[in-house]
Amino acid sequence: MTLRPLRQPRQFTGRHMLAIMVAFFGTIIAVNLVMATFANTSWTGLVVQNTYVASQQFNERVAEARAQQSLGWKGALAIKAGEIRYSLVDASGAPVPAESVTVSFRRPSYEAEDWQVKLERAADGAYVVPAAVRDGNWIVNTEAVIPNGAPYREARRIVVSKGEVK
């Protein structure tokens, strides 16, 4: 029987430590760069251009909203069969005539898909435009310009599934 000499364990050197440190910090830096790139290309985080100006306009906007609410008007938005339809009726249920109606669609966290469309008046008093809306969550801002009055504004969150509001 022959005895084999035991193999000496490899010595841990400074090069091994350097390789471990480069791999560890390289992974962290790579992940941070990927996450920063995704954050930078998806949403700016900008809600208003100037927070000071927005704060000065707050009371005006609240007064406009209260005046608008006192009118008793109701707006209804429908998205179905490749068509966007908006109707605005007064407290008695009669259609409210508007010079123009604009609908803006914004993603809650991704501005690259934001868009707006101007609706045309239909024979039934509603405002319509043929347009497909992609599925997902949307913040919809509607502005109807009323003759001799303040614009009627509405904001709502909707979920579109299979081309329809759910």
C-alpha cells in the first residue's frame, strides 16, 4: 500500500480578495445603473412645473370646482368598440352644449404613453371620436369649453380592459 502525499490547500492571496471585491461591487454598481436607467426612461416624477405657482393657484381651483359642482352637471365617459364618447348633461338631464371637448389620457406612472384627443359633437348631443385606448390604468382629464362660461373640467381614474372601461 502506497501513501499519497496530502495536497496542500491553496493559499488565499491578495488577488483572490481583489477578485471578490471587484465581483461584489461590480454587481452592485451594475444593478444600480440598470435601475437608474429604468427610472430615468419611465417617469420623470414631475407633477407640476413650479410648485410655488401651483400652490398660489390652489384656492382659485377649489373655488372653480365648487362653482362647477353647484351647477349640478354630470359628465359621462364611455370607451367601447374603438370609440370614445363623452356626454355632459345639466341637472334636468338636458345636454349641455360645448364649443369643444378635449380628453387627455395619462398613465399614472409612465408619461411616454400620454396623449389627448379632441372630440366632435354627435347628433345626440354627445361628443365622440373614433380612437382605440390601450388596456391598463389611465388618468383621464376632460375639459369642455362652455360658451360664455368657465371650462367644465373633470378628472377620473379608469381601467381599460379589452378596449372598454371596466
